[in-house]
Amino acid sequence: MEESDGFRFIWVVCCCGVAFLRLGTCLLSGFSGRFLPLARIRTASIDRAAERRDLILLCLALSMTVIADYNMVLHRNNIQGLYCFLAVQLLYFIRMGRGLRALAAQILAAGGLIAAVLLRDIAPGKIGVLAILYFTLFAGNLFWEIFGRRGRDRVFLAGLALFFLCDIHVGLMNLGAFVELPGVYWRLVQPYSQRALWFFYLPSQALISMSSCHVHDGRHVCQSHFHEHG
């Protein structure tokens, strides 16, 4: 194990710890309704319950990220890591309030990509199929966060976008294992991607750990942890 791999794993554990700390603070604190009108007490209770649910989903997603990195970074078990990263994106899918139709559409899109790969006489194998499923789910989540949802949180959007850019570089770094590529790839692209993914991955997890999506006034919205509620 390289020293950089160990640092990456510790960083993700710390980001996960931030989310659990926020969840613990949320569970221990509460809205005091002593001097609040009944309508505001009810709204406060709904918001607190939604915040708890959101933070639980966030903690689960970051915990799965830790497990994924444990498998991929420390033990080089890419298949188990991809299963965990798929679970991460499914948890973010639920966190963002997306429906079953969107999930079905993304599974169909993944099937189309797999069929296109097979038509080119490329056998993706199990890891290739998992990577395509992961990519389509992640891309759909990012697209929805940018274009499909009102009240999106810029902190979560920035974290998700950086995470996606990191995975693009992970894909570029490993592309040579699946298809034959020219020498320029091994001299320039692969070494660059191997270093660039760090630039995106570390801040992405920190930003995601500080984001918060919850339901407010009947709408699924996303607000920064540092945003003041009116």
C-alpha cells in the first residue's frame, strides 16, 4: 500500500466522521416549542424529522464510500468496491428525492451502453458492466442535481460534480486495461489521470459531508448546512 492511498482512506474516514457528528448533533438537539405557535411547532417537527432522515442517508452513503475505498484502495478489490460505490449513488438517488421512473430510465440507458459495447466486439466483463451501471446512475444524479431540482444546494452540487470528475479520471486511468491504446496514453493520459483524481476526490467528499437535503413546505429541496432557515 502506498502512503498516498493510506492518506486518501483516512481523509474519507474523517469526512464520514463529520457527517456522523452532524447526525449526532441533530439527534441530541431539538426545536424548543415552548414559545412557538402550534403551526410553527408542527413545521419545526417536520423539518427536524426530514433533517434526521437526510443525515442518516448521508452517513450511510459516506460509510459505503469508506468501505468502497477500503476494498479498492487498500485491498485492490475493484468489484467489491464498485458494488459499494453503486450503493453510494443509490443512496444519493434516494436522498435527492428521485422516483422509480428515473431509476428505470437510467437502467435502460445502462443497458443501451452495454449493448453498444457488445456490438463493438468488446467483452466488458463483470467489472465493465458494474462500471457502466455506476457511471449512468452517477451521471443521472448529477444531471438531475443541475437541471431537475429546485432549491438545490450549491455545496452538494459542487461536491457531486468534483466526485464525478474524479471518477472520469479513474476511468481514464484504467481504460488501458480494457482496450488497446497508443503509447501517448501511457506516457501522458494515464499518469496525469492518476494524479488529477486526487485534486477532485478529496474536496468532493469534504463538500458532500457538509451538505444537507431535506423536505421543506412539501417540496424536496437541498440547502447548505451553513444556510440559515427562515
